[in-house]
Amino acid sequence: MHITNHIFLRISISTPMILLVIYLTNIGSLPLSFSTSTSLNSSTENYIWTQGTPMPTPRFEVSAEKLDGMIYVVGGEDESGDLLDIVEVYDPSRDGWSVAAPIPEPLDHFGLSSYDGKLYLVGGFREGWVATDNLFIYDPRTDEWDEGPAMPTKRAGLSADFINGTLYAIGGSSSDNEGQLNTNEAYNPLTNSWTKKDSMPTARHHHASAIVDGKLFIIGGRETEVPSSVNNNEMYDPIQDNWIVHNPMPTQRSGLAAASLGRDIFAIGGEKIQGSFDTNEKYDTLTDSWNSESPMPTNRLGHDAVELNNNIYVFGGKTSQETESITDVNEILSSQELQTN
């Protein structure tokens, strides 16, 4: 395995601060990770939160994905504890909602991504916390879902992301809060087949994912129950088919959401033993450092985040482990700097 390591040394010599960066490459013998805790810097950019029109249906453990200028919010669980098959579509240009064809069966905790004008749904739980190997493909031109070849490993609480025409389904759980996985399986729509890829270093579920410069970052998650939440930040390079461990997230969280703006990744919300987080921490992939940003107005877990047109839209979730705390909220994070450029 070829590994590239980044080491950052900060040396204070009175004023001003001199930042000496030593960049080492091709040193496979060095350890992948150099620390287990992370210093948290103050934000230097002005980010603001605004409210969009709420989802028609309050729900949590949803998955959301952008497609052709719209955002599809799919499945989840309602206040009665029932799984849902609904698909609601948000149009940011008019701040309004519409409905699309439901998924073939009620599900939550699945992965969702888009490619070449279609949505791809993988895995998830059906009623009774039964993990599935589903691959459902939605075409908005026909408003229909088709079934693709089953994912090799049944799992839920996973992430799913397309990079360069390949769908990577990573991590997850084989049952409710048990059977954590480091599985990395890739689906190629051209060959309509799955292949096994390099396993994630840390087996986990309820993590978040984001893509920057063709690299996939897997952040947070947990091993079993909420107290086992982690702050791991591991990057997958699909070209090299290997992983690099980066600076961990300052706050250990699972059930969080993540999205990228430019080179930055925002890790938002998540669950704690009692309640949920409004925490919003920004990871700079260039400097391998974290900043504290404006907290999300509604603390929540089991939500999802989507970047579209330099805004991050955060949908649904619930504010505590209690079912009746489920929300329909639609909150939007915007960068003042990006909006004025």
C-alpha cells in the first residue's frame, strides 16, 4: 500500500506566528495517525443560518441527495416509529416541495447518492431492524424505481457516494447497534456489478461522508451504542484504493451529517447519550485542521445534509432519543464570502 503522510509543525517565535509545514511523501513506515485529539480554531469566515420551508413530513434517519437542481429527501421513520417509503422533493429556487414516486419498500438508515441523472439507494433497515442488501435506482424522467443487483453485504447505517462513475458503499451495521463493519464495496453502473475495495480502517456505522477533490472522507460514527461514538476522520483514495487517517474531529459524534463547500467539510449535529448536538465543526482538507463554526439552530440527530449552489441544506432528524422529538426542519448554511464572490 502506498501512503502519503502530512505532518504539520507549529512553532511560535514571539510575534508573528511562523507556521512551518513539512510535507513528507512516500513514507509508508510512518504511522497513519499522529494524534487522538484535535485543537479547535476559531472561524475566520462569516457563515449564517437561515430557514427554508419545512419538509411536508416530519421524520428522522432520512437520506437526502441532490439531482438536477432539486434535493430528494427519502424514507426515514415517523413519530409513530413506522418506517416510511415517501420521497419528497425540495426545489431551492422556489423554496417549495413536491412528491415523487415512493421507494419500493419502507426503509431507513440507507445510503443515497446520484449519478448520470439517477438516484441510487443502497442497504438500509426494514421493519424489525433487518439489514438489507437493496440497490434501488430512481429515474426522474419516468418517476419510477428499478431494482439493481444486490449489494454483496447486507447492512444499514452506511454511507454511499459516487466518485468518477463508481458508487462506494462503506461501513454500516449488520443489525441494530451491533455488527459494525469496515466493508467497502463498489458498484459500477456500466458493468452492473459489485467489487470489493480496501476496507475502512475503523469499523463503524452512523457515520457521515463528504467528497473533496475526488477523495472520500468518512467522519465520526459509532461502534455499537451511542457511548461508543468516535471522532475518526479517514480518507479513501479511490484511485490508489487505500486509506489515510487524518486529524480527528474535535467532538466525538454519531448520527451526524456532513457536506462540503469547496475544500472544506462541515460536520453538523449528531447524537449524544442525552439529547443531540447543534455542533458545527469545519474541516479544512488542505491544512488538516478544524474550526468551530456557527452552531445549527436546531440541535438534532438522524438528519442529512446536502450541498447545492454553495449552500448546505440540513433536513429532518430529531432532537433527542424520544420518538416525539422528530422534526420537519429545513435549515440552510450559507457562506457570506462565497455568496458575494
